Amino acid sequence: MLTDPACKQAICPQGKTRVRLPDAGGLYLEVTPNGSKRWFVKYRFEGKEKRLALGSYPDVSLKSARDGREAARKTRAAGTDPVQQRMADKIAKAASNATTYETVAREFHATQANAWSEGHAGKWLRMNELYLFPQIGSLPLSTIKAPALLAALRKVEAKGILSTAQDLQAMAGQVFRYGVQAGRCDRNPAADLKGALKPHIAKHFSAVLDPAEAGALLRAIDGYTGQPATVAALKLSALFFQRPGNIRAMEWAWLDLEGAMLSIPAQNMKSSKHEKTNGKPHLVPLASQAIEVLKALQPLTGHGRYVFPGARSFSRPMSDGTINAALRRLDFGNDDHVAHGFRAMARTMMAERLSGIPQDMVEAQLGHGKKGPLGSAYDRAEYMDQRRQMMQTWADYLDQLRAGAQIIPIKAQ
């Protein structure tokens, strides 16, 4: 019988292609000239001699090899060929792995990623990798019941990120629905968890909505002593009421100052991948006040790509924290007004203070989905005059607020 030292010292004699060192019960260690040492157990089944591989030494120790030999003996005694049993086990394991939550989730993600925006596809997979894969990723989809999924979501909920827990519930629902469609499971347990998680109350971006306070904000911006580009970004944030990302990443190539128009490419808008690829540019008519701000800034940054370049490099846009940092310096903290708040300020005040402007047109200018029967029409060229008037009316109204004029609702011209 073999010993562990004998296994360690075993070599293949020169001139031989292999040597077999026997142990007992058909077990032997096969050694080749390149130093490979592999365990095999030889047996007979239905009158034929066969052998079963048990792994390589020293990864598989002598004791483990003997245990493998005994397991093979019991399988053979039960009337089953050990080699055939090994193949059946591998097939069953592969089938089980193909139906785990992680495998099916990644498969679903791969089928959908091309239709999703890059940001959403990345977030979807990243959140699953962080929170669900470690908890239920290795479990076959068909074995995951509502309590198991809820337990995984409760761990996220316990961290205080309630919106993330709810997002993950929706994502898991997508995976299970796909699993049902692909025959990997029979039902979707995520649907049974409706109302099981703590509700998340969305907190809206802080914004100045009172006309008097808005006037104070605009006067504070005029008095800001920071970088000229930052002052211009603050002023245009109020005049354009576009998303902060579109403001700070704005390029001179998007602007037609003579034609008084900003054209934000579809791929830079917050939309689906299809809309980013096939959509039209988002048009923002420029009021005379906006053109004045841009022309004053042009000598400073007009030689580069970005209207608002970064502080350290003209090859990159302004940092996403610059506007909020400037607002804090003006004593407008995160609970008072943030960069995104200019959108809420415009939307609210246009509805409450500027009569005669269709709400659908405001939504179109915000870049939101169009809800009304004429909503999508406001993107067409024949409505551009109305949109120009709206933007000029808004800019004029801001001037009134800045000057501290009597604040009364006015009718759009």
C-alpha cells in the first residue's frame, strides 16, 4: 500500500511514458515524465474493465483518494456504473447552475442591455451584484420563495436605503418573470411581496418657489464673487431650467447665438437608449438675457469645447458639484435650493404666476415625457415661436423678480 512520503517522492523512470503505483482495491497513482500525478480507481462493471479519475496529487490527498475509491465501490455495489454516475452528476450540476438566480439574472441583463441606456444597464447589474447575488445568487430560481427573497431585501432595508430595496424588488421581479418565460421557474415570488417593504417617501430636490425668495436668490447670484464661468452657469441654470448635467456639460458647438437656439444632442438627454440613438436634439430657445450671458462668457471659454470647462482642465466639463457649492457659498444650503431646484422653480412659477402658457409646453421644455394630447407637438418646428415667447417671458419675469418689482401674476405675451 502507498504512503504519503512515497507519493511525494514518486517519479516516472526515464524511458517510460508512465508508471502506476498501486495502493489497494484498484486504486493507483499514475505518474508521468512531466511530473503529473493523478489518482485512478480501476474496477469492472458488467464484465468490462473501467477506470474512474479521482483528481491530481497533492490536491487530492491519499486519504481523499481512498475515500473516493470507497464511494465508487458503494455506487458499483448499488448497481450503477461510477463513471456514468459521475457524468450524470455533472449534467445535474450544470443544469442546476444554469437556473440559479445569478445565472438567470445575468442572462436577462444580457438580453436587455442593448435596449437600455448604458447608465441603467450598469446600475441594474451593479445593484444585483452588491445586494442580491451574495444572498440568493447561488440558489436555483425555482427554489426561491417569497420569504427568502424578502429576507434578502430586508438586509438592504436595514441599511436605511429604502428606495434601493424597492428597486431591487422590481429588478428581482423582472428576473423571475423572465425565468417563468424561459421555463426556469414556475412563478414570480416578487409579486407576492407587494406592501411587504417599508414605504419610501421620495424627497424632492430643494427649490426656492416663493417669488420674493427667488428674487433674493437672483440678486445673490448677481453678487457672486467666484469664477465668471460659475456665475454664468448659475444665471443660465435659472434661464434654461434644464438638467444640471446638461448645463455643466454644454458645448459651444450646441449653440447658435445668431439663431438664438441651444440644441442638446439626443444622446446627452435623459432618455431610453432607443431615444438616445434615434431621437431628435432637445431644442432650448435662447432669451435675449441668455444670449447676453453667453456672449460675455465667449471670450473666456469660447476657444474650447465646453461652455463651462473644469477648473483644472479645459478638456473636461465643470464638476457636478460646482453649482451646489456656489449656492452654499451664497447661503442657499441643500435644504433651501440646489442645482436641480431651478427646474422646479420654473415649473412651479410658470404654472402659478405666468398665465397663458400651456403646461404641456413647459413639460416639453423641461425634457419630460409629453402627457397631453398636444404634448409631443410642442417639439415640432411650427410651435417654436410659442416656445421662444415662453422662454423670453420667463426671462423677463426673472428680471422683475431680481429688481424686486411688485410680484403679481402676469399674462404671457
